[in-house]
Amino acid sequence: MRNVTRAATFLIIGLLFSAPALAVEPVYSADGAAIHGYDPVAYFTEEKPVKGDPAHSATYQGTTWHFASAANRDMFTAEPEKFAPQYGGYCAWAVANNYTATTDPDAWSIRDGKLYLNYSKLVRARWAIDKSGNIVSADRNWPGLRDGS
């Protein structure tokens, strides 16, 4: 019986490591809205995370985005690439290390006019040690993670 259990374990492990990569959604939105319902424009204009209001929402890349005001919504819809977080709002550290992870709206940074989110403030601190290098790695990894290759 132990040999059968061992064989089954190796089969499962083999399947896990040989399974094709799955593409991720273009924008992380586990709870129905991008960035857990936070306003992406506020990171730039107020320099802090601000919870959005579903009354001020827009759709971009097939995902609902919430904004603190109609003015922020209008700024976003005029230039979504300027305000949307990099890597579809997935953790920038994770993408730099070739996987995806959720994010905490309070674990953010802006670099060269782009918004980056991280899994936690601790991960953000690790990300910050080499932002430039992490961005290069994440930019290289993101297309493959996005399309599952």
C-alpha cells in the first residue's frame, strides 16, 4: 500500500510541474473591482489609496474600476494607461519573480509615473531594494504570465 501511495504522490507532483501555464486575467479583480475597489487616480492626485465609490465606475480591460469622484473617473477614462497599475494590478514583486499574486491597496509605489502594487508592505520593502531591476524582470515576465506561455 505504501508503494501505491508513493507512486500516486509522484504522479501528482509530476502533473503539477508539467502542467501548462494558465493565462491570468488581464486585470486582477478578485472582489469584483480592480484594486479592491480603490481609485487608481487618487494614488497620483492625492498620493494615497482612496476607496472608490461604485457610483463613479468605469470599465477598462473588461474590469470594473471604482473612483472617488466623477472627475477621477473622467481622468481615468481619458487616459487609462496613465493611471492603471502595471501588470494588471497583480503584485509587481511576484511578476518580477515570474508568478502572480494578489495585492494590498496600501502596498503601492509610483515610479517614473507608473503605479505598482504589491502583495503587502513587507513585499513592497523587498521590491524597493531594486525597483529598477525588478521592473526590468517584471516587464520581461508579464507577457508570458498574461498569455500563459
